[in-house]
Amino acid sequence: MSNLSQSHRILFLNTLAFAVCFACWTLNGVLVTFLVDQEIFDWNVVQIGWLLGIPILTGSLMRLPMGILTDKYGGRVVYSALLILASIPLFLLPFAANFWMFALLSFMFGMVGTSFAVGVAYTSLWYPKEWQGRALGIFGMGTAGASITPFIAPSMLKYFSESDPVNGWKYLPVIYGVVLLTMGIVFILFSKTKKIEAKAKTVKELLQPLKEVRVWRFGTYYFLLFGSFVSFSQWLLPNFMNVYHTTLILGGLFTTCFSLPAGIIRAFGGFLSDKFGARKVMYWVLSTSVVLSFLLLFPKMNITTSGSGLMAAKAGTVTQVSPSKIVIGEKEYLVTSKDVNAEHNPFFPSKKTWQEVVVAENQKVQKKELIADGITQIHFEANMWVYLVLVILIGTCWGIGSAAVYKHIPEYFPNQVGVIGGMVGMIGGLGGFIGPIVFGYLLAFTGFWTSSWLFIFVLSIICLIWMHRVIVKVTKEKLPEFAQDMDRKDVSE
């Protein structure tokens, strides 16, 4: 078997294992929503946010140590052990009887989220530098595993609950545990051991690159791009059910429409990074994220507020009043009537304006006195299909950007891909943990489901400004010839 064929086989196995892990990692998004919807557990929105975020927390915090272990012992051993051991809490999840037990077991099976750090370190060893972007982009397609759970889990839960409405859900985590265990056995049988051929380093030496600002900047980008993808892979289901009153199955299908393209597109993101440079790709990604998150900010609304009224041009006595006009002395004032037949625009914000008379016949009025109150009504339907399209577009944008971030790591840290990849992945994963929790608090505070997009909008602006300032600073300091190469190669701050 040629080296390239063997590399492709390992890449396929890596990607498949990652997809399985990612499907398990986002299990709570569907399961917790179902348990609350069926009133099996009485959890509030803040507790739901924590249960959605806890598995993400484990998978984030443990990425760095798992990356170190992968660099030291190789991906075959670490990946297989991870898959097998992480299946245990899934087998125990049906015995969870309260919030704290559910949270503890969620924390444990969340270890599958570290599969990204393991897979990146393992995959990068099998490909030359010019293939790194595409190989890691293809591996990143495993994030499409997030679309598996919202696509099939709602139907499975419905089927299992038909015969046993209270306990039927317990079959789902067991099935996921079996799949995870099987994948672990397959991985150890068909993968090969390969480690970095370099002198062994101490933990202090391995962590030395973490002092570089570049690592933390990449981590912030990944916090936005990957963290938001993970957050909304879970948050969109209850969002669609509450805002648009979809069923669990339809909401799951819409969530799949978001997560599947966002995962698959990572391979294309790797290709674009190889061809045009990761920096140029990141400019487009962050700018697009700012625009789309702004458009998604606006909730369904029907606001009635004060508008343009009528005031008397001079003092006098009201001699005639009708819905369409007011007569004061000899002067007529036309009153704008409410158009009850006017239809709202189903796609864009629309407004109605009218005036209501506030004076009566024979009433004396002073100059500049209000005689008809102005009313403006603003209506925004927040069309579900427009919302879905925008969500799919921003998810696709994040998928491309996630691949662009990881394009840099094997180029600048070829002997520490596991450590750096684990650190960047940890920061990004923390975004997936913090996201649902922040969303829950924002929802509780504002009452708007779209408040989650405000968080994304602000974070997108921060990342874009930070990246632009670094590039401008370096461009001023370096030669013009060097500045022209900025779109292909990162530099130190």
C-alpha cells in the first residue's frame, strides 16, 4: 500500500471516529429538550443551558492534555481509549434521576469532545505541508456528526416513547454508547501507530508556545467560529420550537440543515486556505459573520408607539369632528385613518401610521395644542424560512473559518500540533460551553430568543478588529514586499 493510500485510509478512519464523537457530544441538545418538553424533568432555561454546555466544558478543558498525550503516545492508543472509556457514562445515563446526576454523567461523556485535538495531531502526521489545509479540512468534516443527532434522535425518541412515555428515552443513550464502543474497537484494529519523531520534551517545554500571543488570537477566532457552531447545534432546536412552534422532529431537521453544511464545508475551507491564504479567508469569514449576525438580531415584533400627530395652527373652537377631518374655525385638518386592510410584509419590517382624534366639538383649543394623536405600528414577521436561510449561511461561514484557523498550526508548530491544536481547540470548545449558558441568561434577562445573536455580533466585531489591527501594525513595520505576502503567512504580533 502506498504511503498516500495509507494516509487516506487513516484520514477516513479519523474523520469517521470524529463524526461519531461529535454526534455523542451534542446529544444533550435533543435529549434535554425532549425531557423538558415531555415534562419528564422540570428544568428551567438556566438549568437547560448548563446541561447543554457541560459536555462541551469537558471536551474543551481536556483538549490540551489530550493533545499532549497524543504527541507523546500516538493517536491510535489515545483515540481508541477515548472512544471506549467515554461509552461508559452513556450506558449509565438512563439511571440519572435528577439534575445533578445528569450533569455529572454529561460531564463524563463530554470527553468525546477532545477527539478533535487527538484527531488533528494524528492526521497532521500523515500528510506533507502542502496537503495540511485540505487534510485537516476533510478531517474537520467530522463536525457534520453534529447533524446526525438532531436528524435521527427526535424520531428515535418518539418511537421509543410510544410504548413507554416515561422511560422510552433511556434507550437512546445506550444506543449511542454501543456505537461509541464499536467505533473504539474498529479504530484500534484498523489504525496504525505513528508518533512525532523528536526528542522527548518536558511538560514545561511543551507548553512554552502558549506564551505566544498568536496562539491566543487563533484561540479567540476559534472561540467564535467553532464555539458558536457547537452552541447553536444545540440551541437552535429549542429556539425553533419556542419561536416558530415547530415539532421536535421538524426542529431537529432544521438544526440539521444548519450543522450538516457547516461541517461538510470545512474541507472546502481547507482548500480555500491552501489556495488563497488563511488570512484572506478569515477576513471574508469574520466580515460575513458580523453582517449575518446583525440581520439575525431582530426578533418577531409588533411595536406600537407614538407617531406624527396633528396640532392646531391657531387658537379656536372645534366646529366639526369626524374620523377623517377636524374643523377649527374655518380651517380643516385632515386626519390619517387606520388602514385595516393593509397587509404586513412577510419578509421585511413594515409599518402602519394613523391618527386618532383627541378633541370634541365645541372644545376650545390653543395654538400648537394636540388635536389628533399620531400612532405608528412596526411589525416584523421574522419569517421562519428567511431565518433558516440566514442560519445556514452563517453556519457555513463558520465552517470555512474553522478550517482557516487550523491551517496555521502545523505550519508554525510542526512538532507541537497536539499541544497547540489542543489549546486552540480548548478555547474554541469553551465557546461551545459558554454559549448555551450565556444564551440562557440573555433569554431570561431580555425575553428575546434572538438575544443570542447579539453575543455573536459583538464577538465577531472584536475578532475582526483585532485581526485587522495586527495586520495593519505589521504592514507598517515590514517591507511592502513582505506585506503583500501577509495573506499567506502569519507573523508575530
